Amino acid sequence: MMLRSLGFASALLIGGAVSAHAATWTIDAPRSHLGFTGSQSGTPFSGEFGKFSGTIVFDPANPTAGHADVTIAIASAKTGDQQKDGAMPGSDWFAADKFPTAEFKATSFKTTGQGAYEADGTLTIRGISKAVALPFTLTISGDRATAKGKVQLVRTDYGVGQGAWSSAQYVALDVTVTVDIVADKTAP
């Protein structure tokens, strides 16, 4: 339920290109995974967003000039639990009818180690935008890039969990978003 649509952030992760010039990468959603974990009444649960897309532009010689735009379909969040899956799109949680998408827009990248990066940007859920730094690792093989990372969010920072759900009494406030993104280099 506290699905931190940071999945949009995950798209950022694809930001590594092999050439010295900026390359554009498009997320291969069927090969990618945007997940989340939380806890309800002390019992952990996990889920994923089934629909998301994004494009990343990245130059390893100048990562700060890179950017990414990722969009996640909020109603595609699933946990496999009928009660949670029915509640998440509702007004107490994601309000998918009013806010059908979450977005992560990275404005720059930075190198944090060999094969390690951080995407700095803004995550927007339920119309609330917050700065987010998404750490990730990146491997590139030919025209395919794979990025893996995770970030912890506080669901109420984005208005996720209204009324009785706005405290940690029933559902933990912390949500971990995991990204395992595959992206393909777009032909110039």
C-alpha cells in the first residue's frame, strides 16, 4: 500500500553509456522490475508496478549533464493480496483516479564509485514532489544497460496513507523501492 513509486526513479538507473558522447536509453519494461516492500501489522509484504516507461540521456564524460524521465502507472501496483491490491488505487492511498501516474525526473547523475552512480532528481506521487537521490549500480553490454538500486521512502511524505492510515499504527511509514532496470540504446 505504501508503494513508493520510486519506480520512476528506477528508470534513472539506466544512465550509463559506453561512448564518450551522450546516449539515449529507453527502458525495456518487460525485462525490468520496479518493486516495493513494506510492513502491515508487523508482517512484511512486497509488490511491484507492472507498467512504467522512461528515457535516460547520459554521457559518462559529463554525468552531471545527464537527465531521465520515468513515468509509472499507479494503478498497476500489485502485491498479490486482494485486499491490498483493491485498496492501493483508492483515495486513502494513491488516489489513482486523480493522480494516475507517479514521475521521477532526474536532473543529473554523479559517479560514486566504479560502476556506481547516483541519480539526483524529483519524485512526484499524488501531486507532491520531493527531492530524491537514487543510488544504483550499472553494467553495460553492447547496446544494453542494466541498473540496480534501491531507496527508502517515507510514504506519508507523499500523502500515501490518509485518515487512519496516516500513522504507522497499522502500516509502517517506511517503504523500500527497488529497481532492476534494463534499457536499450536508442539509435541516433
